[in-house]
Amino acid sequence: MVFSSHIFVFYFLLLSVGMYYAAPRMMKHLILTLVSYVFYGWWNPWFVFLMLGSTAIDYGCGKIITAEGASPKKRKTGMILSVVSNLAILVFFKYTAFAVGSVSGMAEMLGWGQVALPSFFYHIVLPVGISFYTFQSMSYSIDLYRGHAKASDSFIDFACYVSMFPQLVAGPIVRYGHVAEQLRSRKHTLEDFTYGIIRFQLGFAKKILLANPMGLVADACFQSGDGSLGVLAAWLGVCAYAFQIYFDFSAYSDMAIGLGRMFAFRFPENFDSPYKSVNITDFWRRWHISLSSFLRDYLYIPLGGNRHGSARTYVNLMTVMLLGGLWHGAQWNFLVWGAIHGGMLAFERLMGKDSFYARLPHPIRIAITFVIVLITWVFFRAENLEVALRYLKAMFGFGGGNPAAALLTAEVLEPANIFYFVVCAAAVWCFPRTFGILRKVTLKKAILAVVLFVLSLAVMFSQGFNPFLYFQF
């Protein structure tokens, strides 16, 4: 089930909110947990048991970590057990097929023939949102071990935290320490509920009215055949993908934050106008903030951060971004994507704040950063490395060798697409941040949100293209 569907908007959400507010205070988390399990099991009910098992393991590990009189060794054992079990689940479902395929390919390349493995390994189905909820579960035991949070006294409360449907399958990644007190006690207000509705409506509009049209352009370009992609279409195609993934993912985060507020939870912001970044370091302060801060606090700093000299810092940055790329997908192109970002982060740290680049005019730095991000998005969007390299060749003038290239360029430059490009560019570089717009909720903003929401609903029923990109991660 996705947020931008009539089943969710007209049935699931209304029933969930109604049941939640009709329930007595002691039952609210149980109701929210049950409806979240229905939401998650809508696609494949069997994966509910996987999440329930993971939740039980982490809850038990939390009890071991915080047991009265527990020795440091026992506490550490509980934390390690939680981390290992979560990573084992993630690795098995997400990376087994990748590892098997890589081993088989390497064996063929070395002339050893094909590696015969049971077909089971090639047909493992990836549970939706597993990358997100395993990270959240790990944060619970790690925060308890570090003393940054208190253990949950109720399994239902903890299960509610892990399974909460607003941010379950695509974030933002909500650490237990951020919502522990909210799980114990929070105040439900009409102001919060109103804010949540407006935030959800604006996110819904971004998804339907901006992300989906740009996705059609991006797909047309990235799915073009060899030689049928000219320079202009290639650049416009990757720009379309940049707009699609931003408005798609930030829209989901807006809707998740809005839904959370409707249930009186305050989730962290996940985007801060990332395409206004002046360098890649700035980009990662603004893009998928919950992931970058998670990697910083749970991986980069434990590896040593910048405390052990420049060389070690560069290695740590590269390691974190390579793993960040692998977290997004079990393919070599995601590793390349992470490697480029890690290399840029290390290079910018090497240049320092007084470099020539830092003295360039602000708009030029934004433009250069955006071009670098566009190049990395090619690896993120392409089906594999071969397609990515072919697309990059077209971007730099080594494609478009047949008449189909002119037809594709004409299709991309249709008036409707140009209109969407202009609107997206204005929204990215001229408009303030969504949470900035809603810093103060007014009647005019509420009316605008309703109008956009109604328009989006009308458009939704006419669209046959309505994916959520980050569901695949």
C-alpha cells in the first residue's frame, strides 16, 4: 500500500485515525501497531512475521542491556546480538542474490565455469522497507547501550515504534532516542492534527503533480536504446530524474511527518533544500538527513571520525559512503555512486574552507554541485553499470547516432514537459523549504493545501504511473 492511492486516502487512513482516537489512552499504541501491521502486510502478509520476530529479538536484547546489575560484558553482548541479528536479516534478504551473482560472474571471468547454486538463492524476495526498520531497531539497542535512552517498559510500545506505518517503509529513519519520551507520554492537540493534515496534503501534491510527471520523462530517457539518446535529451533526462527522486522522496517524508503529527508524534525533518547546496558536504547535510546523521553517529564516529589524522578521516569517509551506497541497493552501480560521493567528501575536506572553489560566487558553486550530483544520479538510476556508462557517454556527446535520438528529444521538449521542468526548477531554487513554509500555519496556507490536494486526487485517478522510488530500498 502506498500513500498516493485511493485505498490509503479514502479507507485506510480514515479508519486508522478513527480507530486511534476512539480508543482509550491505554489502547492507542496497540491500535496503531495493529493498523501498521495491516499496512505492512498489504503487499505480502508473511513479512509481518519477519518484522515481528526482529522486534521481539531487539526488545529482548534491550532487556539484557538494561538489566539491573548487568555486567559491561553482558550489556555489550546484548547490543551485539541485536546488531548482528538485524544485519543478518538485512544481508540475507538484500544481498544474498547480489553476492551469489557476483561470485558466479567472477568464476566465469576467471574461466572456472558457472557456479551451480540452488535456484532458491536467485529468488529471494526483498521485504519492503527492510533497510529502514532494521536501522531503527538497531538504534534502540545501541542507544540503550550508550545510555542515550531508557528501555521500553512495554513490548506494545516498542512494537508501535518499529512498525509505525507513517515512516515504516521509506523513512525518515526515526531513532528510538528521538521518540522514547513521546511513546511514554505526548499531548494530542488540534493544532498538531491540523498541521499534520496540511503537511500530508502538500506532500501528496508534490508526489502527484511534480514527481510523477518528471518520472515519465526520466524513464523515457533512461530506457532509450543504444544511439537513440542525444546530448540535450540525456541532460534533461537526468535532470528529470533529479527532480523526480527529490520530489518523490521529500514528498514521502512530508507525508510521513504529517501523518506522525496527526498521531501526536514529531518525526525529524529529512530534507533541507538539498539542490541549493554549495558542495557535496553541504549536500549531505541537506539530503536524507536522517540517513546521513545515522551513518555519522553509528558508523563514521565509531570508526574514528576525524580524530586520527587526515588519511584515516579520508578512509572513514570513503568507507561510510561505500556502505551508504550499498545500503541503497545491492548492485555495483550503487557502490560507484557511494564511491563518488565519498571521494568528493574527502576531496572537499582536503581542499579546506579557504580553497579557490570556496571563493567562487554562490550561484556558481550551487550550479557546479548540482552538475556533480546529476552525474552521480546516473549511477543511482541506471539498471546496471553498462547502462550508466552508456548514458554518461550520451551526456558528453558520444551517443545519439540514429534518427530515434531526434524523436526522443522532441518528446522530452513537449510543452507540457517544459512546463513541469520550469515549475520544478522554481520549487527547488526559488521556493522556501516545506517546513519553513509551515512554520506558521495560516488560513490561506490551509486553503491552498486543500486546493492542491483535491487537484492531486483528480490527477491521481488519471495517472497510470505512480511509484514510490524509495520503497525498493
